[in-house]
Amino acid sequence: CLGLDNSGKTTIINQLKPSNAQAQDIVPTIGFSIEKFKTSSLSFTVFDMSGQGRYRNLWEHYYKEGQAIIFVIDSADKLRMVVAKEELDTLLNHPDIKHRRIPILFFANKMDVRDALSSVKVSQLLGLEHIKDKPWHICATNALKGEGLQEGVDWLQDQIK
Ligand code: GTP
Ligand code: MG
């Protein structure tokens, strides 16, 4: 699970967990955290990576073993949309990713924030239409309420089965 700091990665993963395993307080991730849990349909082992600049160099160490990527964007953070695009482009050009048909699920998160961009707009700004060699999907989400997450997980499940 990748994306800039403060985009909502840990909040999203927490929402996907069974309610008795959910954390109450979520703090910025330091380095990364490995989260293992089962839903009714899938067994997850998620590498919840920190999005802070100083930790982004850790991301690539886990590309090889990943079966899928969840890339989270803060739809309300217009100023850093270019930074998110740079990180995505770096990911897509990485030797461990470039030639693989690894599915990428994009969550355009924080759709509840006034002035948040639509998922269509986020998709345009990130240039997702240029991704031709990998299956990808984008959903608008509100991780605080869990809205939109299931649609994404259903898509992901279809991709990896
Ligand atoms: P790092 O671990 O630093 O990379 O950040 P992260 O991507 O894991 O973000 P995190 O889940 O810690 O959430 C950052 C902040 O955004 C928290 O205050 C969350 O409550 C808030 N947040 C997450 N999702 C949403 C959302 O959908 N809407 C709103 N309004 N706030 C959200
Ligand atoms: Mg986090």
C-alpha cells in the first residue's frame, strides 16, 4: 500500500480489517507496518508503507513479493498531486514493476473533503490512461466512513484470483 504521507493508507487498511482488529487511533506510519488479516473473501498481508519523503526509498524493497499495489491519493491535496504523479511514475518505471502485469488499485481518498477532486480528475492528473500494460482501477473513497473501499477490494479480488 503506497502513496504520499497523509493520504489515508493506514486509515484505509484499518477499515478493511475485521472490526475487532481495528485500531482506534491512527498515527503517521514510521518506516512501514505489516498488517495480516482475513476478510470474508480474501487473506491480506499488507505492507503499509510510510509516505513521508524520507521513507519512500523503502517502497521498492517490497515490489518483488507484492501481488498487487494499492496506491492512495489525497483527492483534496491539489498542491501535491504532481508529487504523487512523480512517485507513481517512478514506481511504474521500476525494474521490478515495469514488465509485470501487476494490478494497481487507486483509491482517490478523502472524497468527503469540500473541494476534493473527482476520481476522474485525479485519474487525468496522474495520467492513468497511459498505463496500458497493467490492469488498474480507480475508486473515490472516504476512508473515515469506509465508503468506496469494497468496490475496490472486489475489483482487486477479481484480478488476483
Ligand atoms: P503516512 O503513514 O504518514 O504515510 O500517512 P497515511 O497515508 O497512512 O495517512 P493516515 O491513514 O495516517 O491518515 C492521515 C490523516 O488523514 C488522518 O488524520 C486521517 O484521519 C485522515 N483521513 C484519512 N482518510 C480520510 C478521508 O477519507 N477523509 C478525511 N476527511 N480524512 C481522512
Ligand atoms: Mg500510515
